[in-house]
Amino acid sequence: MAKTQAIPTRDQVKPGDTWNLAKLFRSDKAWAEACAELESRVEGFGKFRGTLGKGPKQLLAALEYDTEFDKLSERLAAYAYLRASENVADGKAQSMVARYTYVATRAGEAASYIAPEIQAIPKAKMDAYLKSAPLKPYRFSLEKLLRYKKHILSLKEERLLAMQGEVAGTASKIFGQLNDADLKFGFVTDESGRKVELSQSSIRGLLESPKRSVRQKAFTQFYAEYEDHANTLAASLSSSVLQDVYVSRVRNYPSAREAALYGDNVPVAVYDSLVSSVRNNLDALYKYYDVRKRALKLKELRSYDTAVPIVKRAKTKIPYDKAVTTICDSLAPLGSGYVNTLRKGLTTDRWVDRYENKGKRSGAFSYGAFGAPPFILMNYKEEVLDSMFTLAHEAGHSMHSWHSERNQPYQYAHYTIFVAEVASTFNEQLLHHHLVGKAKGKIERAYLINKAIDEIRGTIIRQTMFAEFETNIHQLAEAGEPLTLEVLRAVYQDLLDAYFGPGVVLDDVLSLEGLRVPHFYSAFYVYKYATGLSAAIALSRMVLQGGKAERDRYLNFLSSGGSKFPLDLLRDAGVDLEQPQAVDAAMQTFRELVDELDALV
């Protein structure tokens, strides 16, 4: 008799398989007391108003107060959001998020004078401030702030913008509740006759099924649910885009894209160069799809045929503990200090919330607070190889945080997403190298080569397609074009046609994919995955082919936090992303992997 694999409720999960949030706060009650303490500190911002231009010591006092406030605020935010991620339908956890958001919004209003008051300090006086000893710890922070002078508004305008903080994220919140809590996908019977509950987490495993009817059923049933809610999803995404456009215009940026790139000091040319490099190499992707079609012996290749391994390999399960051991072994080139810290974090120190439960946020992430563990959310599936790579990926983020916090003061410990995606995909590169080195025979090597191809396809090529989608829909909104369901689907369909090419038959419902990507609610984020992996490929080769100097240079990169702009940090590490060579080299690697796979199969 076929078994039904139901998703457990939160109370059915073993405590040892969950993260230990007591490292943030002992209990929800302790969190509530700390939140009340934070709220009581909001009024304290007022005592610094009008004093910031009176001298470096006065400015330092305000900055230090703000730093201490932010430290507690960050811990409160982490605890609330991690608790809410355990079960997005948990009303108590959601109320904690709402409570924190209210206090944080009030704080934003109370502190909204700081940036414009600093901006109002005459240049000569500010130049003297920046050279003074008391402000040395904040010099780079102030220099970054001063870059925004032309984008900072009056005190009244800044306060009004701060007051709308709670509603600014409404579109994202609606999408998250719909996507993670309300959508119900039913069950699908897999190739072994087992009924599997279809979800954001389980869809990947089902699309890797060797049985095509299972892949087709899972794909069709999954997107049918999105089809039923397509208008709501389109309205939600459109609202998010319009919010981006509104903020960029209010702050006098030429476009929403330039507003998003400004903080990292990344030229638009870097973004456009990425798209150009990937577009110029799409013929290698088309060849891969042709290899895939021939290897799978299909008359036509469809999108739901693009995740299944094209090499038949003995079905194996990788228990969580075995995955940890394999990952740690693969990261040995980074030294015992790195590996031992990570091993403890992934096991006895309980950084990781390991498995799926009902209502748990989908996907995976690393998130923590200064002075607390860098926690990891997983929905680990031992029958899916990608789960081990995802764990290695998130471990890269967490160890980046661990190194930064131990080598930088609070104000520089927070690295940007741009460099974060280097640290995470670097770990995946070392894991791939380790597994290929231990491959037994032609079949296993081909399997892993296929996996490496799909990593580049998913992280560089696919994310570049997403980056184009974001650019296109924001440009339409900026031109006054309503982002209706039909418009959004048409824009996405054009990109699907370009990136899949003539060798893949595309189902109409795939144009809904653009409505289900959470990252689109943090605009112009996804291109960093592509630049990140491109840099990671280059850096991993330096470490693997080098010695202590290359390792130390990479560890120094992890330890640098946000002490410089991201392009400068990467130049120090050995990669210049203002030049096209890194992305071109990554795409050349993709081309060589496709040629090798073609020869192997």
C-alpha cells in the first residue's frame, strides 16, 4: 500500500533539529521586555537634535547612541522574524513582527533628522570632522552618508517618508502570506507510489523525478494554483514595483535601478555588462538543452524536463549529519579554524532549523544579529542533492557573518548582499570540486558535471534573466505603463523565449513564474547572485590552486565586513567586476562543462 508523506506540524519536530533562539532571547516574554526597553529609548534620539554640527564629540555621542539602539533593535528583529519563519500562520509570532515593526517605525521617525542634519553641516567643517580622532571609527560610515546628500530631503519630508515605513512593505507581506501560507497545492504520487504533499519545498524533488509523468503532474498542479491566484499576485508585484518607482523619484534618482545600485556604489555598466556577457553566450545554453534532450531520449524538451539529472545514478539519501561531514571535508582548504567553527554551528551549537514543517517559510536563508549566532533556515531533503549544496551555500553566509563580527565594529560588520553571494557560492564551488575528486567512474562524474552546469545555469544565467525582468517592468512603470497581469506575463514570456531558445517547448503557464519569485520584492537584488558566483568561481580556483597566501586573502575578505564598498573588497580579494573578464570566464567555464558533458553522455 502506498504511503502518504505528510508535512509535520512544528510541535512534531525534534528540538535538536531546530535552531536555538535562546541565544538571542531566553523566551518570548524576555523578547517582549526587551522590545519595551527599545521603545523607551526612542525618545532619547530627541536630545541630540540640533547638536550634530556643534563639534565632533557631539556628533559622536549621537552616532554611538544610534549604534547601541540598533544593536538591540537588530536582536529583536532577528528573533521576531525567525520565530515567524517557523510558521508563517502563527498569529503570536506575526504579532511580534508587527510589534517590532511599529517600534522600529517610530524610531525611524524619531531619528529621521540625523541624516539631513549631518548633510547640512558645511563641507569645510565636515572635512575637519572626518579628520578628527573621535570620529575615526565612523569615518567610512559618514563618507557613505555624505554621498547621499543630493538624495536627502528636508526634515519634514524625511519624517513623512519614515512614517510610511509600516505600509511600504505591504505588498511583500501580502505576497509572503499568500505564497507561504494560503496557497494549497495538494498531493502528487511520486515514482515509487508514495503520495507527497506538493509545496514550495517539495516541488524541486518532484521535478527531479526520473518519471516524466510525475514531473509533468507536479509542474501542472503547482502552476494551476498560481493560475487561480494570478490577478492577486500581479497586483501585489505591481504594487511593489510602484513603491520602488515612487521612492526613487522622491529621492531624485534617475531610475529605480540606479537607486538600488547607488548604495553599493555599483555603476549601471556592471549590471548591463553582466546581461551582455550572458546574452553573448546563450548558444552554449542552447547546446546544453540539446544535450539534455538527447540524453533523456525525448522527442521534445519541456521546462519540467530541465531539472531531472540526465545521468542515471543510484538513488541515495544523504542524511543531514552526513551532509555536514561532507561539507566540512570539502572546506578543508580554508583551514581547521573555519571548519571546526562551522561543524559546531551546524550540529551541537544549533544554528540550523533543519527540516520542513507546516507553515514554515519556504526556501533557505542565513540570518542573525551582532553578537549572536548566524542562524540558518533550511527545508532539508535528504533525497535531494541540492539540499546539501543549499546547506553549504547558507553556511557560507553564516561564516561570512561570523568572521565579520569578530573582526569589525558593529557599524562595519554588516556586509552587503553583493559580496554575500560570493561567500555562499564559493562554498558550493569547493563542495563541487571535492565531490568530483571523489567521483567513482564516468557516470558519477557526468552526474556532478551536470550538477555544476545547472548551478551556473541557475545562478548566473537564470538570475540574469530575472535581472532583465526587473529592469523591464520597472522601466514600464516609470514610463506610466500599467503592470497588468497580461503585461507582466508578456514581458516574462519574451525573456523565456530568449533564454530557453528554440529547442525547448514552453508551457503557457510558465509565464506565471515571474509572479512567484520572492526576491522581486527586494528590487534589483538577483543580479548579485550572478556576479557573486562569477567572482566565487575565480576566487575558489585561486584558493584551490594556491597556498596560504591565497587562503588568507580570502579569509581577510570574509573578515572585512562592510568596511569598504563591495567592488573594492572584491578587488582586494583578487577579482575586478568592473571589467567583463570574471563573468566571461564563468561563461567560458559553463561552455567547457557542457562540452565535457556532451562527451561523457
